[in-house]
Amino acid sequence: MKLSLLFLLVSFLAILLQTTFLHLLPLGPIVPDLILVLCVYWGLNHPTVGAVLGSFLLGYSVDVFSSPVLGLNAFAMSLVFLAVYLSSRCIWIHNPLLSAAVVFFASWVKGVALVLVGTLFLAVDGLWMGVFKYIFLEALVAAMLAPAVFSLLRHGQRYLEEARMPF
Amino acid sequence: MLAFVRRNQVLLASFLCVLFSLLILSAAARGRLQRDPIGPLLLELMRPLQIGAQATVAKLKEIQHRYGTFRGLASENDRLKGRITELEAERNRLLEVEATNRRFRELLELRSQLPSGSLTATVISNSASTWFRSFVLDKGSTDGVLKGMAVVSPVGAAGQVVAVTSKSAKVLLVTDPHSGVDVIVQRSRARGIVSGSLEGAPIMKYVKRSEDIQEGDRLITSGLDGTFPKGLLVGTVAKVRKKSFGLFQYVEVSLAVDPSRIEEVLVVSAESPDP
């Protein structure tokens, strides 16, 4: 229960940061995707039905604040969770470098999913121009953030687990 | 069967979420999604936090600007540190008040030229994603904002309202690849659609090869899309390229508005002004 509360708070914080403070960073149009990093963390370390729903809802929240069409980021984040979950079943991923690599790969999954759906189903043309540069930069920024975010979440989790033990 | 579901519950739940999101996307893309059960609640929940956060962001930007400005005066500031710091702090406060007044005066002047029923709004949050150019305003349906209304700044067209709750509105900016503003070239009256691009500069699409369009031409809203009032500045032509094949020219646009600097806007409808 406490862990769910922690993740709920972290989710709200991620949305707040991505819509306000993170725009202060001198990264041009790139917004560090904390939400993606959170979904990857759940896929690797907490593969539960709650985490699946959380990823879906986080993607939906990005749609609410940013996307002209609902469902686009909800689809992308659900797909990211699924991809990461399937990878974690085959590969042992528990060091910061590998986690960053998974986040990098997950960002590509998200970017390609958004562009494909946008081009095929929403008839948006012109998306392919410069898209790979954007996907690469976004993936790089997310991968650089991942070790720090993962470490913070693990510390938070450990603190809650230790707080649960009476002695 | 139950054992299979229990063993693969995460996998099945993931597939269901992917399919469900595609369903929502399909309904939303066809305009069949009448109600969004979660979005308005989320927007209302985040609104006070975002207003507070945006105030802090504005303060941080002011500090950043002040640091950049004062770096050259460091040696003199060392000598007259105490008194000058006090006076400069007061001056910056008054400059900010003056700048805010100027912005609102410009908005008021613009408002008098636009159809009646326009209202001012403030940006309270930006897009949460690299892929979409949008922001959220602090006015919603209770203030008279409707989906489809145009959003303008004193400099020119900024975007269009794509979603509204009772107290906030999401605006899709003209720099977004999903946007489209019907424009005409002020000089030659050539017509096209300005749309954002991930590559960088927005482009003007569907400009026939036979049309007369040159670098430096001003692009204004045509009023024919039913969203923007006619005559609003959108930008200027930055680059024109005619390939040896194809129906259309390639036109890059330099927008009049820099969306990252917008703080206050006017939300207008495209109806004709009252006689």
C-alpha cells in the first residue's frame, strides 16, 4: 500500500515537473521524459497489473496535457511497458548501465510508435522529417536521467520496507 | 485456464491496455469520443500545483536573466554592492510591473480589433512531451472558452483550443506537426496551410508551383478555416524551394510568435465583429 502511494506521488511529481520546471533546462524542444523512465522502472522491477495500469494512465495523462488526440501516448507507454517486461523476462537487468540502455531502447520504442500511429492512423504528414534526430536526443536524455531516477526510487522503496519492519 | 491467466496476468493486462488505448485513439481520431472521464479531473487536480510551479519558474527565469545581465557589472557591483543591489532589485520589480502592463495594454489593444467575446488567459503549463507543442491556459468553459477557438498574442496567431474543462483549456500551437492554419500571402494572395514540423521551422504546405511566393513575404490568416479571424499575422516566408517535379513548392516559415515566450494570450472566436 505504502509502495503504491509512493509511486502515485512520484507519478504526480513527474507530470508536474514535465509540464513546468523541466522546460527551464536548455535542451531546446526536448523535454526529459521522467514518465518513460518511471514506466521502464516498473517494467523491470515491479511487473504487476497495477504497474501496467499505471503506465497506461501516465501515458493518458501525457495525452491530456499535450496531445491533440487521446490515446496516443497511452498506447505508446503501454507498449513500452510490454516491451520492457518481455525483455526483463529474458535478460537479467540490474546494473545502472544496462538500465540506462533499456531506457534508451524504450524511448526508441515510444518514439517510433508515436510516429507510426501519427503517420498511419492520424494522417499527419511531415512527421518523418527530422524524427530520428528527435528520437535519438530524447532517448539520450532519458538514458542519462535513468540511473539517478532508478536509484532514488530504489532508496525510497528500501526506506519504506525498512520502515515497515518493527525492529 | 485460471492458472494460465494468473501466471500471465501482467502480459495479458499489458495487451489489454495496448488494445484499449488503440480503441480510445481510434474513437478520438474519428471524433467519436464524446466524453473524457479522466482528463478534466486530472487537469483540475494539477491546476493549482502548476500555477504555483509556474510562478516559481518565472522567478527562476528572472534570476537567470539578472545573472546574465549583471555579469559584466561584477567589478563595479563589488564596490557599490549594498546600495546598488537594493536599487536594482527595486528597479527589476518595477520593470516587471511595467512589462506586465505593456503586455496587457498590447492585449487590450488587440482585443479591441478582434471579434467581441475574446478573453485574456495565462499559460499555466507547457507540453509534457517532446512530440507535441501545446500549453494549458487558466481559463475554461465557465469563462466562455470553447473547443476550436483561436488563441492569439499581440504579435500573431499562436494556436487553437483543442480541449476544454471547466477551468482550463489545452491549446495546440501552430508549431505542432498536427496543427494547420489556413494562410494567404499578403502580397500575392497565394494560399496554403502552415503546419509545424519536428525538423525545426514550420512549413507552408499545398502551395502550387504556379503561385508567386518569395522570401520575406508576410503570411496572414485567411479566415477561411473558421478558426482564426482574417488578417492575423502568422509569420514570414523564410525559404522557398521549387523542385523540378511535383505539384507544390517547398516553403519554410519564420513564425511571428515564439511560443516559448508566451505568458498571456487572447482567446477569440472567428465570428465577424459586431457592426
